Amino acid sequence: MTPLSRRDFLTAGAAAGAGLVIGFYLPRNGASPKNGFAPNAYLRIASDEKITVVVARSEMGQGVWTALPMILAEELEADWKKIAVEQAGASMLYGDQSTGGSASVRTTWDPMRKAGAQAREMLITAAALEWGVPRATCKPESGYIVHASSNRRLSYGQLADKAASLAVPTDPPLKQAKDYKIVGQRLARLDTPDKVIGKSGYGIDFRVPNMKYACVARCPVFGGKVANFDDQEARKISGVTYVGKIGDSSVAVVADSVWSAMQGRRALKVTWDEGPNKDLNSAQIYAGLKQAVNGKAAVLYSAGDIAKVSGRRIEAEYQLPFMAHAPMEPGNSVADFHGDSCEIWAPTQVPQDVRDSAGQALGIDPDKVKVNITLLGGGFGRRLEHDYAVEAALVSKAANTPVKVIWTREDDMRNSTYRPASYHKLSAVLDGAGWPVAFSHRIVMPGINVQKGTPPVDGTDPEIKDEASFVYAFPHALVDHVLTETPIPLGWMRSVNALQVGFAAESFIDEIAAAGHKDPLQLRLRLLEKDQNLNNWQTARMRAVLQMAADKSGWGKPLPAGHYHGIACFGCFNSYSAEVVEISMEGDKPRVHRVVGVIDCGQVINPNILEQQIRGAIIFALTNALQAQITIDKGRVVQGNFDTYQPVRITEAPEIEAYYVTSSESPTGAGEPPVPPLAPALCNAIYAATKKRLRALPIIS
């Protein structure tokens, strides 16, 4: 795109109107000459027929390099084989570029549709002018504009120059779902071929000329800092070129190779001021959560009055640990500082935050920081943080050289941000027939946003309310939250608070079923039988995914000898998901044989990608449920690598069946909603097998 000053951007935005998405910078005509036809920030069409779609979200395996271009290409009526993808760097052109919250498709659905439709309408007009015919006699068709009566046709490339001279329509007509030709199709991912042959550019692969490598020694205790350090031995390591303090809590070693930087860090002698958290441990943290249960609570959902209900009461307490994201690619970033400017290459989910934070840390205008986004070797929320990129910028400035900061697995595990630990107290009241008439769920945990500086809203972290969905029609119900604090740095992890709330709530629903001698599926269906909107959740949509999961899994039919199953459902990120887990027991450990997952996420862009998302989410959730946890001792994270923070191995992976509800509703989240139902469905299956109720994760500790 042509360079755009802040003044020009604001002028264009004002002219376009308040309702215009920021990403749609509308130039005075379709494009600058060197770029061909570029009617908006997302699209370029060149006279050589190349159609370039600019993607303003980060690709971390979830398929946005394919799904988002599909949306635009649908409205454009493009030839899919001619589509090329370009990753946008940090830019004000696209509004918020954060990739998280299962928002990539749902927040760019309308902008990408509009971008394609704008270009389509301009190309139609260009063809009509070229032929001197009424515009209504021209129609788009797979990369061409065709004249209906004469069957003349001009390609988009042939029309690019003329289209570029036209005014950009602000409100182009959009296609109806029944007319889609690309959206909804099982198209191959555009990023797969380069990944297969090793051509793709991940952050850890990236290099620039004359680049050095850096490893950083960080205080192992949360909140600690550097007291002093001795770099004499570190500087003796061959290849080490710089050793210096970076901020208050770390020391960087820069060298000609990664190995030399690691060896230099190993030889470095640092005395740490361990600060106020040097004696902190997990037992203290859990005790504090449990003690806070009687504190002031913020109401998230209520119906009726649970205090006035009498009957048989059951109660339970649930607990979840801190969790690490543990993406396969550890933290890394390349930075090149040049006095009053800096260029960064980072596998990041938040390029604009990288730009702004690096600018602030370097003491330069953020507009002087250029951020390039590489492919991400997994994110899961870890790369919503940008510590590693800011580190690289600071080290480059201090060492006066382009530098790549490399984190080891242990660095990433022990110097990260973590999903909060939480405590849950639940109760229910059953009538004489064993049906529940009241339900309560008290959530005790810190708020990620609050820790990061966002003030509480009505006594709670606003994200917790959004992710503590409640869709069951109990006559009397109360879901509330006690906001606590922790010195452990918190971060958003795939499905965030929904994973925790869903585990406790859906496990307890099974406890209610068992106490009332009801089938777990039938109890849920009874609570969902009336079509209504509860707390912005539609019971009919949840009922549909639950019933589909039951049908596809054969719920109620005989299982192989020694096999048992459990079921759960949950809603988050505007989507509905249900799962059935089938297990057997090998001693006291579950063997997961099969998982059936179903989602309703509105209009599906690409079924292949959606099914990949469901399967990936289930494996991710299974790792979290079985044996992964972060524990704290003496203010330090105990776990350091995959030997003590064990993921699901390929030999442990179950057969996974992924299904979705066909819908023409606007797209909603896909990457995170399949995570919360897995753990409760698994633990419910374990109860079916053993009659032992598991109320704490991980299952194997």
C-alpha cells in the first residue's frame, strides 16, 4: 500500500463516516500506479492477474491465511487459484490486529466481505465503461467480468487500470449464503505446501545480515531483580561480544552463535534480589483461594432466589492449577535498532502492542518502530504477551547490533505468564423426584485484565463474565465471582476462563444427575428443552450441539466391554460446543479411546480448517486435563520442560471425530470453544467407570 500519514488517515476516516471499519482506508481512487488496483487495505489486483489478499491477523496454525482470503474471494468472485497472501505488519490501517479470543474470522467477516464486494462492483463498472454497455448487463464470474448478451469477457487484470480510476463504493451489496461458491468449501490451505518443504518463515528461523544471538538470564523468582552480576567468565566464552543488564531483572549475553550465547549465560554469575515472593508456594496460593470463598462476590448470572429453595442439597468443591501455554516454538524475536528507529521481526499475536511497547522501552516514537509478523509455531495466548520482542529491541540497542533473542524451553516455562489457578464452590437443590430446582456456582480466582491494569467492572474482571456462560434453565440459579489477587503473572490461555468455569460447572451437572438418578444427557436436555435466550445464550443452539454429539457418539447404545463415556457442553466466544469422551481404565489411569466433538460457530468458512481446529483443541485440552500443571515452590516455577510438563504423546492420542452444525448465522469463535467440554466429559467418563469423582486437575498428578 502507499505510505499513509496520520493526517491522511484521519482525513480519510472522517470522510468515510463513523460506521466505517478502520481497516478500510479508501484512497481517492482505486490505487497508486505501482500497486495496480487496490481499492482498500486488504486487496491488490495487478495487471498480470495476480490477486493479493492482505491478512491482518497472525497465522499460528489456525488457518487464517486461507480462511480470510476465502471470505474476500467469495465476494470478489475471484479465481481461487490466482489468490496470493501477504501478511500485514503492524499498521493503523486495520484497526485492532490482535489475534486471539477466537476472533480472527468473526471480527473480519464483515470487513473482508466488504473489501471483496467493493472491488467486484468497481470491476463491473470498469467493464461496462470499456464496452459502453449498461452496467446491469455485466456480471462477475471466476476472475472475469462477462457481458451477458455478447459473452465478451475481460479478466480482472485487464480491468485493473480502469477500475483504479473509479470511486470506491462505501456500501456495496453483499452476497447471500445460498449463492456462496468458495465460502463453505473444503479448500486446501494456502500455507501447507511451504510448511511441508520447510520454506515457511517462522520467527525462530528468521535472520538478518550481521545478526548476533542473545540469551537472557532472568530472575527465577517472580518480582525479583538483579542485585549484581559478574561477567568475567562469561566474556571468556568464544564468540561472546556483549554482556549487560537489561532492565531491573535480567542480564543479556550476546554472541556470534546461539550456542556461545547459551554457554556465556551459563558462565554468568548473577546475584538475585529475590524480593517479597521468595517463599511463595502452591499450597499457600490454594489456601488463599479457598479462604477467599466467603469474600464479596460479583453476580455474573441470577434467576429466582436460591436462598428460598428447600429440598435435598448437594455440594462440591473444584480446583484447577496454573497452566503454561507451552507452544512448540519458544519465545524469540529479531530486532535491529538504529538510533531513532527500530525494525522487529516477531512471531506475535499483537503486532501493535509490540510496536507501542518497544517504542516506549526504547524511548522513541512508536511510529518509528516497524513490526514484521512471522509465522508462529503455536501461540495459545502466550504471544499475546510481547516481552520477548521488547527484550530483543532493548538488547539490540544496548549491544549496538541486530540481534535475535532466543528463549529455551526452560526460559519459556519458568518466565512466562500463566492461566490462573482457581477454586470453585457449587451447590444444588433437588426436588422429591430428583430433578434440580436450584444451582449455584461461586468462582474464586484472580482476573487477568485486572492484574494488567484494567479496573474491575462491577467488582469483577469483565472477561470472566463473558466466559462464564450459563445456558441451563434452572428455576433458581446464581453464578458469581470473588476477585482475588496473585503475584504470579497471569496471561490469556486458549479458552481462558471458560476452561475453568466449564470444568467445574459441567462436572457438577453430572453430580446432580447422579444424585437424582438421571441420565446425564437427559438431565441436560431437560434443562435446555425450552427455547429461550439466557444471559445472551440460546438454549436451542446448545441443545442442538449436545444432541448431535450424543447421536454421533451412539450415546445410550452398548459400548465395548470395559469402556465408559462422559458428556459435557459449554458456550464461549459466541459459539456452542459439546463433546463425548469414551475411555477405559488402565489401573487408576484413564485411556481415552474416542472423542466426538461438535460445534455451532455460525457460518463455516472452510470445513477442513474447522475440523482441524476442533481436533487441535481437543488434544490441547486433553494435555491440560491429564497431567500438565504449573506448581510454585520458593517463588519459582517447578516445571521446566516436557518431562515435567507432559503433553499428550502420539501413542496416547484418541480417535477424534469432528462435526459442526450447518448454519448461515454470522461466524463466531472456533479455536477455543472445543476446549472447555473436554475435561469435564473425561472426568464424567472416569466417574462412570470408577464411581470416583475427580474434582481437581490434573487427573494424573
